[in-house]
Amino acid sequence: MNITYKKLWKLLIDKNMNKRDLKRVSGVSTTSIAKLSKGENITTDVLLKICKALNCGIYDIMDMEQNEPADKQSDA
């Protein structure tokens, strides 16, 4: 399973915000925003700061995606 932040990017669009705005209102670092953009692991502290700033819950900004089975990955 992988974590995806597609919901976060959709929420930012809905709120007419960009990543720079998110950084400003939440106080998270540029490095953390970059990790989110790449779908990398991020601390729960950062996720909670974002949720607080956007007045939302954790599952409003992230979701879990099922990995493809190994045999399907080799077909690609």
C-alpha cells in the first residue's frame, strides 16, 4: 500500500490555493511540501499542521492506494 496526497491537491484547488499558500498558512517547510508533491513519507506532525490550517481531517488530504501485483508491474 502507498499513501497518496491527491486529495490534498484537489482540496487546494477547491480552496483556490497553491503550494506556496499552503506553506504560508500551515508553517510547514518547503522540504515537506516537496516530499508531499513526490508522494514521499511525511511525519504526522506535518500532516496535522496542514489539517489544522485547512480546517479538515487527515482523510480529507490523504488516501491509501493498493500497489499493483508484481506480475502486473513486469508487464509494463
